[in-house]
Amino acid sequence: MVCYDYRYVSNLPLNNEPEEILARMLYSFRSSQTNQTYWVIVDKCENDIFVVKFHLKAHRHSENKYCILTNLHEARSVVYTCLMIIKDEIGAKHPSASIGFVGASLEGESERNNKRFRFYSKFVQTHIDLYTYEHFANEEKSAYILIPRKALDINPTLPDIYLEMLENYEEHDSL
């Protein structure tokens, strides 16, 4: 599996964001296959959850940047690189942090169990340690949460808290 070299770019300003978002970090990587640049945005939210989303840098001005299919045929490598950012940048620095994402719907596609959600959830189940993280999905909203088992031992209500937060996460903030 190809993991592209990524870099932390900066913290982004919070402009009229929901109050549960405490910080927004930008990472970037370039595909060696297509020479396209991707932006990965990580929102640090209340209750120690980080929400991850990405898009092509070329789509950054589009209102639908998270909904556009690139047709570049490199989804596995792009998502794998996002997982490495999660592991290296979030998991290593915040071991009790939970990770969340919402699969953005294609134009005309139902929000429920959409194409991206099905791909991301299968990919994450294959590549994220089931012994360290408990996996929770809400197919109705195409939302997925990874919660460290140690954090669940301390607060077993975390899945409900996080899934409710993701349900209210605006669609333009989807992965």
C-alpha cells in the first residue's frame, strides 16, 4: 500500500465554525501517481474527538469539494495516507483521542450508507487495530467513529456523544 509523504501546513482560522470545533489543522501531500496535491483537514473538537476530511487542493474553492469524485483511481493510497496522518499525528500525540469521519454523499445520493462511507468503513476496519480501537458506525448518517478502548472504559457513553456530534456535523464538513 502506498503512503504519500505528507506534511503539516498550519492551523487554520476558525470562521463561524460550530462551537464544538476547537482547532483546525491542515496537512498536505502530493500523489506520486498523478502529481495532484491533496489537503487533509483535521478538526479537533470537544471531548477529545478529531474529525478528518480531505479533498483535492484544486477543489478548495468548490462548495462541493468533499462530494466530487476525482476519477484519478488512487482512493486507496489517498485514504491510507489519511490513516497514517491519523496514526502518526493524532494517535501518537493524543493517545486517548477518538477519530471520526462522515462519508460525503455524491450529488443525488442518499446520505444513508453512501458510497464513500461503505469504502471508508471497510478500509478502516482492515487497517485500524481492533484491539486498540472500538469501531462504531451510524449508517443512517454515514458516520464512523474510532474510540480507544481505554477511553471507553473510563466513559462508556462516548459512542453516543460522538455519533450525535457527527450527526450534527454539517455536510460541507464531510470527509
